[in-house]
Amino acid sequence: MLATLDGAAYIARVSVHDLKNTINAKRAIKKALEYQRAKKGFSMVEVLSTCPTNWGMSPAAAMDYVKEEMTKVFPLGVYKEAAL
């Protein structure tokens, strides 16, 4: 929804459920800050992460839940990326 706004420069959803996605999350956050620094508009990076304690799961089960269930409902990706 935010990607449809005119003032949005960079909108992304990432996850930290494994090493590859954690590295992608770091890159997305860095890119969002670069857009902000260049005053291109607002940026937002949504990060899917776990809370095994509140979920009542082991850490490994919580990571699997994010990978197998949450990413189906909340697809990962860059939703808007203006020219930098």
C-alpha cells in the first residue's frame, strides 16, 4: 500500500530467518538510508523476524515458521525503488 504513494522512494519487505535473507535485509536497510540521505522521499523496510518466547516455540521452529508460513502471507521483495 505504501508503494503506491508518490512520496515513497524505497519500500521493501525482508526477513532474517536465515543467513542469506539476513544479508539481504542489511542491504535493504543500507539502501533505504541512502535514499533518505539523498532526500529522494521516504523509505521503509519491513523486517519479518521471530519471537520464539512469545510464540511458545524453539528458536529453530520459529525460524521455520517465518520461512514456511509468514513469507506466504507477507511476500518478501522490493515493492518500490525510485531512481537514486
